[in-house]
Amino acid sequence: MPKTIILFFLFCFSNVFAQSKGNIAGNIKSSENENLVGASISFDANKQPYYTITDSIGNFLQNIPLGKVEIAVDQLGYLKKTINFNFTKDTIISIVLEKDISLLKEVIIANDKKSGITTLSGGKLSFNLKELSGVPTVLGTTDIIKLLQLTPGVQNSGDANGYLYVRGGDPGHNAILYNGTPIYGMSHLLGIFPFYNTDHIKEVEFDKSSSNAKYGGRLSSTTLLLPNKNIPSEFGIQGNVGILASQLSLAIPVTKNSGFYISGRKTYIDEIVSPLLSSGSKNDDVQDMKYGFSDGNITFVSQISKNNLFSIDAFISGDELKIKDENLALRTNLKWSNFTVSPTLITTFSPKVSMSNSVYFTQYSNNLEMEQATIQFGVSSYVKDFGFTNSVRYSVKNIPFESGLQYVYHDLQPQKVNVENLTSNNNTSQNSIINANEAAVFTTAKPKIFENLMAELGLRINYYTSGSKDSYLHFQPRVILNYYPNDKYSFYASYNKQYQYLSLITTSSVGIPTDFWIASSDGIKPQSSDEFSVGSNQTISRNFSSSLGGFYRSMKDLLEYPYGITQFNETTTLKNDLLVGKGKAYGLEMMLKKSNGKFTGWLSYTLSWSDRNFDELNNGNTYFAKYDRRHNLSLVGMYDLNSKWNFGVTQIFSSGNRFTMPTSWYFINNNPVKEYSGYNNAQMPNYIRTDLSVNYFFVKTNKKESALNFSIYNTFNIDNPIYVVLDVQVNKDKNSVVVKQEEKVLYRILPSISWRFKF
């Protein structure tokens, strides 16, 4: 590890720049005052070419020789702008791009579309949710999780599941950060509803490798949800009214330098969900079921001084599922909720130096109560974080840096179990609470090694402690090399080392939130991974671009909990029940995008393998992971027929996920016994689904919109089972057995209609 540190600082502090150079810093905006992410900026300084792109808030910083310079800014859907001036000292500029409008005699051909997905350095992706509203979804509202599942490296999780599976990782290996605050409860019931109100989210950044040293604590991906931080200049309202849920968002200016964004959603589906859940079975599995959720977002933004921007972001959500079956004398009540709040202060000291400080609190909890006959059973869990993050952006010898420190106090209750027998005094309970402290320092540098070779070098140092015996100090290097031979091609290679101290333990095969989080303690080691990836991006033409890449990831100290919702008796503990193993994943990813014109969309394909090895499972032999889906193919198309009509189509194909099935049956004392050939030895049928959507616009301008959305989920009514039940039939003599598979289907064809408005 010392060699890694020496190499890191050797790169960061080597003076690879000439003496007579200066910094050009700036911001790229649209004519609607929106920051443009991933805009291409080329510099011609003394006949030497330089190249960079804007970051997630439209900013850029480039070191170039002094003298005459030409700057060219290009972004799909906007007119290219060129600026010439005499560059004599460090300079700050602001550039506004106009939308691409072509005039031909009396015919006006207008293209006001921006790229819905932008490829950033190192293969990261940025999503403009406004431009992706035409992608078909279940309820006519944009679903961030479903959008991510349509991109390379992300597995289609199928129906009844709102989790992410990225590059062979488990669902708990992914971080979802709302303005930098971690969200631990990541889905509504069965993945039917989008988890976030996308009207409140301005941009989404998705990093499949968590390559930024600023973020840690997960083996797999990082998804940044960035709310709008522009101060509203006037009152605005937008929303969506559908047959199952509605949402509303308000922009409220308070003063010239401050304002609010407030959003909320609510369901009214108690009489609708029950038929959906029982549609896949001929039996009356659910006699009386009620489900509902609501959530809200609030963002306050204030420019308290010329150099200080203050904001507060908060998010709250609550779900409740009730099931009553008198035939089984069963009553069930399941609640789960999220709450986050985070004040942030961004201070700009100079064009080269800015600092961000934020504190946050986040909490996720769930509670399951069941009553059957004379037995009452309850299990609950929660995870709370109190955190602080400091980040400073600066320049050393003309090399951009971002450094900072983080601290978080974890308070977890993995499982609190209570069992009561109403007819006796035989009542038992079990509770465990874990407290842990985690501190980290990080730094990222972006030196230019050669004219066409840039690097992103990061180092994250984590210290974690829980109790008196469990403490860990880990060094996590991150390296990305970006090579730009010209403005049409780019290549990257990366390596990331990750450690994860909080782990999600999944307890159900469908998206019912009885899962719980556990921290590294009592001898449970942190999970770790090493990932290598390479790739390239190509600009084929003004309208078309593509990407191609590959990855390999090895993982250690993975956790598995094979007991369903809970395993409880007087002697069991979580440490004894958890299984520890290792795994690896590797694959190829490709994407072809069309980002301009009347027809836009993309084609995504992933060929991947993912396996696991646990000593206690499969006789210690390596087996396929549950979401080892060999092929994942997604086709997304959006077509603007005219100013009134917009059409969308999504075609998905993926291999079925793995599960364990008996391969033979035999009898012992006239009782049938199952025999297994291996763990996850069977595979579900291939998953195939076609979604369609149509938008009809009554009004569509920059400030006003009124549109009807017609969507059909699973248009061709293809059965995609979520699990398989074995129906065992034994003859009267008990000398033969017939086993039949019964496939349980949740969703079939689901049409929906909604009204979207903005004014």
C-alpha cells in the first residue's frame, strides 16, 4: 500500500505544465438558465489543442498556455458557440448556448431536445429526467430505478422488485444519495411505483463503479439525485394526476435571492392493488388487502451573500400494507418509512477555491406485526445516520483537486423480535442494537499527464470502529485514465478498491421490505471488492454515439442470510446465522444512442457472469448468483411526430434469474424426500416485455405544459413469473410422486392514463 500512496502523490504533484500558463474557469448554461452537464469544450491555444467537459453543475476548469485562444463549446441540441480573445491571466467566463433552430424560407424546423443521457468521463452517465419523460413506465411518471435498469451493466430485476443489481453485485451494494445524503429504504411496494418524485429531481448521475473517492461505503454503484438549486424567479406549479397516484410540485420565490421547491405524492389504490396481486394465481391468496404510501420533498435555496449559497433538503416517505385473511385467522400489518434532512453551505473564496459543508440525518425503519390464532409475532428494524461532510475544491500547480473529510455515526437495530402466546405466558423476545463510528478523508486530483491523456486519481482512507474489538483502517485507491485522441473518440481504464461496513440482508424473493441492515461488528468483517474496467466512447455523427466496455470484479466477505424473514430461537444470533463467502462478476457492455432529431433513444446490451462461493452452500462449490442473467437487452425509442403527439416504446429481453429446485424425489418411511443437485441449479424463463406510451400535448411551451399520457405495461400480455411453486402430488399407495411447477405471475398487461401539467 505505501507504493500506491507514493505513486498517487507522484502523479498529483508532478509539474507537467509549462511555466506560462493560466486557468480558465467558467459555467455553461442554456438560454433557459439551466446548467448544461457534459458539454464539450475545446481550446486552441497557440495552436495546441485542449479538451474538457462540464461537470454535474455545468462548471469547467482548464489550464492552458497564455496568448491568443479560441474556445468552442458544443452540446447536442444547441448551437455551437466559438469565442476568441487574448488570454493574459486567470479568467472566469460564463457562456450561454442557444437552442438549435434552423430556418428555411417560411418553414421553421425546431429541435428543442437535449440529450436525455450524457456519457461523462470514465463511463459515468448523467440523466436529464425532463428529456426522458417519453420513456414508457407503469403509471406514466418517470421512474429513476427503471431508467437505470435500461442501461449497460444494470440487471433487469423483473417484476415485484425495486432493487438495483449492478455489475454482479447485490442490492445492498448500491448507494443512492439524495443531495449527498444516503437513502437506506429504496423502494415502494413490489417496485410498482417510482420511489422518487422526479419533478423534484433536476439531474441524476450514475457511476457503476463508485469511482469518486468522495463517496464510499458501497461495493458497487453510486447514484446521485440532484435537486434543483436554481433560485425560482417566479411561482410555478407542475404535477401528474393518474389512476393510482398523483403528485404535485411547487416553486415558490420568497425574495430575489431565496425560494422554496415543495413536492408531494399520494396514492388512492386500496381497491386496485388487491386484484393486481392475485392476478397470477387461481386461488384467493389475498382476501382483504390495503396498501398506500405518501412522500414529500422540500428544498430551500438562499444566496445569503455573493459568495455563499445556503440550502436545506428534506425527504420523507411512509408506506403501509395491511393483509387480513379470516380463513387463516391471519392479520398482518407492515410499515416502512424514510426521513432525511440536510443543510448545506457552499462558499466560493476565489475562482480556484470553493468549499462545501453539510450535516445530515437519515433514518429508515420497518415494522412487521402478524397475528394468527393465538400467536402474535413482531419484527422491526431501523438504521439511523448522523453525518458531516466537508469538501474543498482547489488547484495545486494548476491541477484541479477536491479534498475533504467525512464523519458518520451509525445507529442500527437489525432485528427486534417479539413472540407472544396469548393463551400462555410463554413469551420471548430478542433485540440487538449496534452503534458504530466511521470517519474518512479523501482527495481526488485530475492532472493532465500528456496533451491527450488525463487522469482522475483518488484516495479514500476509512477508519471504522464498533465496540471495543471491531476496528478497521482501510486505504481505497481509485484511478481512472482518460485518453482523447481526437474529438470523436475517447478511451478509459479504471481500478477501484471498495469496502462496505453496512450490509443489506435480503429476506424475501419479492419486493416486500422486510429486509434489514447490519453493521460490521461482533466479528462480522466488512465486505470488500476490487474492480477493473476498460471502455471507449465514440461520436459516430451529430446524431449517433456509442460506448463499449468490459469489467471484472472480485468480492470478499459477502453475507448471505438463508432463513427468510427471520430465524428465531433462544440460542441463535445474527452472527451465527449469517453465512460468509466470496464472489466474482465480469462481463461486456455496449450502448448505441441517438440523441438528436425527431426519433431519439438507445440500445443497451450486457453480457455478464456472476457467481458465489460459500462453504456452507452447494457443498462448498461455486454456484451462480441469483441475478446471474447472462443476457440483458434493452431498446428504448421516443418519436416526436409533431408538436402534439409523442410516442415511446421500450423492449426488454433478459435471461431468467436463478433459483434452487429439487432434481429428484424418493421415499423414507413412506414420506417423500427432496434431493438437490446444486444451489441455484435452475433458471426462470426468459424475461420479455414490451411497453408503449403516447403523449398528447394540449399545450407545450417552456413555462406551460398540459398533456395526457397513455401507457401500456407488458403490451403483449406475456407471462413473466416472479417465482415458481412446486405442486407435489402423491398417489394413494405413496409409492410414486408427481411434481408440477406452478409459475406465479404478478403483472400481466397494465394500461394506465395520467394527466401531466405545468404552469
